[in-house]
Amino acid sequence: MYRVWNFVTNYSLLLILGAIIALVWVNTDAHSYHVFVEYPLWFNDQIGISMEKWVKVMGEDAEAFGHAETAKVMTLHYLVNDVLMAFFFAIAAKEVWEAVILKNGSLRGKKAATPLFATAGGMFGPIAVYLGLAAFLGSDVYDAVANGWAIPTATDIAFSYLVGRLVFGAGHPAVRFLLLLAIADDAAGLIILAIFYPSGDLAPIWLMLSIFAAVGVFVLFNWLPRKLDAGDQLRPRSTWMRNKLSFWPYLAAGALSWYGFAQSGLHPALGLLPIVPTLPHADRAFGIFSEAEQYLTDLLNHTEHLLKHPVEIVLFFFGLLNAGVEFSAIAEPTWLVLAGLIVGKPIGVLVFGYIGAHTLRLGLPEGMRTVDLFVVGCVAAIGFTVSLFVASVAFEQGPVQDAAKMGALLSFAAAGISLLAGKLTKVQKQNG
């Protein structure tokens, strides 16, 4: 049973289950589904969506909830997307942080150069296809969908990893290449969300709260104990901090940082990012999905493993609350997102990867062919989680957002395309 659960959680099948339930529910009883999504949990003046927006979304159903007049409403959707998804992005940031900063990090040195070029292609390609096709369809369509340009840039790392192993085999160097690309894609996606998709009017002064929280927790609970333990192999103070206080000071700092992001206008789901680098970490990284990392006892990896299963439950609710799109919503944005992912991603990865590997002579991993870049691009075209998230912040609730979300959901077609591309390009599976 444990192996079954581990498989389910590792590959985010709970997220798929949530999305399937949402699709069935909204296409059988759309009204009850939307009331569930926007169900009010807490009327207050500090956290949530504005009362005006909530009343507009709920319509006549808002009158059924007797409440005092407040400025904000904490809805179920806000709780999941803006609060709990912060832990998902924290885990993604942890992988990016280790890949960049640690001695054996996968994004350090020459070995990361070609995957980084491929990542750039895997973002510029989808953007070019998305905006190019939108412009071809006319100014009205372009104006309506232009803000969603980042939706097809995403790569769902968990599902891409699963499909990559099916196409190439676990021991193929292209699988590691794919993971490097996906991690770099995550890093770029976090930057895009922070810069291009603020959740409200910008008030940068509030970011000082996030900065002070990060600096404070790092100095008091990380740097100072290590400084006092210098020369003492037993490290009594650091050990006491690790065993007695564990992650709690960092969770408190994370709450302050999250609030700072929420008030600053940046998307609060990114609120834990400043705290991730402050946690004590191991001297090396084995890489995402590496079983070896479960044996590391540093606080950063310990915290990740504590969060792993709760975050999978969060992803179930994320799928449930965000994938509820009526099939009648399929429209131009659906095909634009899908084309950006399925056409733009493989071509972009192939072209930029070729430039990096051959024009700039950075090379490819031993055992990986140039044509494998195209297959990697097909696998990376599974946008799903982050594409759904970007669609939810790029557009207001309504037909355009629903149509764009449907494109993100249909990107699962990239799995079948990847298997076909692997067969046609005669990929030699390498298990191990």
C-alpha cells in the first residue's frame, strides 16, 4: 500500500483526480460547483479577495451568506490558490535554490549551459506561437488574450518526469536533461509571476517585511548558532536549534513574508520564496525525485519531506478548484495555449538547444542525440499545474480564463505525442 501511495503522490495523480472531479462536476451542475469554489470561509478586513469582487462573482448567491460588511472575503479558492499553494512554490524554489547554490547543484557550471539554452527556447517558442497566432486571428482576439502569453511557457515537472521516463527510460541522459530544463523553467516561471502578474496595486514598501523576516530568521536561527559553534565538532547550539525548534521559526517568518507579499501587490503564493534560502541545507544536492535526498537530515530537506504529502493534498484541491471548465468554453484561447505548448515548446527547445550544443559548442550529455532535443521539447509541453495557475492570474474569471484553462488541461495530449515522437525518432530506452 505504501508503494501505491508513494507512486500516486510522487507523480501528482491526486492533482489529476481533482481535475477530473472538477470537470465532471462543472459539466453536470455548474452552479453548485462555482458556489463551492467561491464559498466564503472568513469575512474580514485583511486577507482575501475584495468584497466587491466576491459579490460580483457570486451574484445573487452572495445574499445567502449573512455577514457584516467587510473589505475582504477569504474564499475556498483564495485559501488554496493564494495561501496553500505557497508551499508548492516553496518546494519548487527549494529545488531551484539547491541546483544553483550547492557545489554539486545541477544548474552550476558548463553542464547546465545547454539545458539553459533549451529552457530559453522552451519559453520564447511558445510565446512566439501564442502571440503570433493571436495576431493572425485579428486585433480583437489579440487584445483579449495577449495577457496570457506566459501560460504556455510552463512545464509541469512531475508529469514531464513521469512521461520522460516512459519515453527514454530511467537511465537515459535525456531524462536528466529534461529535469534540468524543468527546474530552470520553474525558476523563470517564478520570476514571470512576480514581475508580470501582480495580484493588485503595487506597494513595494511591504516587501521590507518579507526581507526583515528572512534576514531575521537567517541570522538568529541559522548563522548565529553556526557562528557560536565554530571550532566545536559537536555543534551543540545548531543541534539544539535543529532538534528543539525545527522549522517553526521559519514557518513564523514565512507567515510574515507571505503577508508582506499579499500587501505589496505581488502574488502571495510566492510569499515563502525569501524564506527558503534561509533554512540550513546540506552541502550537496542529489536532484529532484532523487531517493538519496530522503537520507539527508538538514533542515531544508527535512522540511521538504514533511511538506511533500500535505502539498499533494493541496494540489488535489488546486485541481478541484481550478480545472472546473465547461466543455462549451473551448474557444480561441484554448487552441492558442495548446499550440504554444505542443508546437512552440518542441521547436523552441530544438532550435535553442541546437544553438547551445553545436553553434556555441557547449555539447550534449554523452549518449544524447540532437533529435532527442525535439522529443524532450514534446515531453516538456505538458503545462498543466503551472499553466493552470498562470491562467487563473492572467485573466479575470470568465470565458477567456476558462478557455485558456482548457488549453492547459488538454496539454496532456503532449504525453501521447511524446511517446509517438520517441518511436518515430527511434529513441533507445535506457533503463537503470
